[in-house]
Amino acid sequence: MLNGPATAVSAQDGRLTVSGPVSTGGITGLALSSTGKAVANATVIIKNSAGYRATTVTDAAGRFTFNGLTIGGAYTLNVSALLKFRPQAVTVVEGLTEITLIAEP
């Protein structure tokens, strides 16, 4: 048994495959102005209390994505742009956690 009862091991054509429960997820989101317009080229920063920190930049539609995050992990998102955004707390679930960040008026 590897990593508990939910782990599956199979062999085929001389290859060993080990699979188990998903332990990481991601956050995908949208940065919008207070009037609902996409905020392109904004820097989005994600961090947690354990010291993890990563950044990405929104695309032309204001979209951003962070992958490989711990499921159940608590993170804080900040947007750095000409507009003012409040930090947003988010907890990652299996698959993609979706969030919309809206600038203050």
C-alpha cells in the first residue's frame, strides 16, 4: 500500500502506474474595474502564511490562473494595478477555485 488505501497501482507493458487522490488544485479568476471592465496587465500576487508567494499577470480579458496549490490551503490574493483592490482570502478546493476580484470605486 502506497500513501493509503486510495492509491492505485497498475502494471502494463513493463510500466508501473501509481495514481491516487488529487492533492493540488488551482485558482482561476477575473480582475474587474468597479464598472465591470476587465483589468488587463495587472499583477496578481498569491501568498499564504507558510511563506509561499507567486505572481502572474492578467490577460487582455482580465483573467489569471494559479495552479499547483494545496487543496484546503488558505491563500490571499492581491492585485497590483492603477486601480485599488482589497486583498481577498480564498481556500483552494479540488479542481479550479473561481474568484472575481473587483476594484474599489
